[in-house]
Amino acid sequence: MHACFADDWNLADVAQLSREEEAAIGEEKEVRKEDQDRINRFSRLHSRQKLLEDELKTKQVRVADSQPAQYNADNMHRKTRKI
């Protein structure tokens, strides 16, 4: 297995064909096992990336929502110490 997927493929060049483009190509071509393995790896990595991005967004919202409460709690603590 390759150490770095990005070295094998330029992800900017990967595109999906429309149904019309697929029909224009004609009959299906045989895919080499190596290419299918790369396609499968890309799919797994892409799915994982999307899950991690969603998880990061969720955590960012939680942090953003908790910061004002923490700020207020810190200020209340400081005010009570001054008294």
C-alpha cells in the first residue's frame, strides 16, 4: 500500500462523469485491480474526511456556545473575590 495517497493522484484532476458522458464513451472498460484499489481508497478517505469535518464543526459549535458561559462564570468569580 502507498504511504501517501496524494502522491499517487492529483485530487483536483479527479472528476465524475455525467450520464451523458458515460453513454458517449460506450461500453465499459475493464479496470485494473491497482486502479480499483486506488478508487476504493479514495472513497474511504473522502468519507472519513467528511465525517471528520462534520465532527470538527460540531465541536466548534460546542466550544463557541460554551465560551460566553465560561466568560461570565470567570467574571462572576473575579467580582466575588474583590468584595
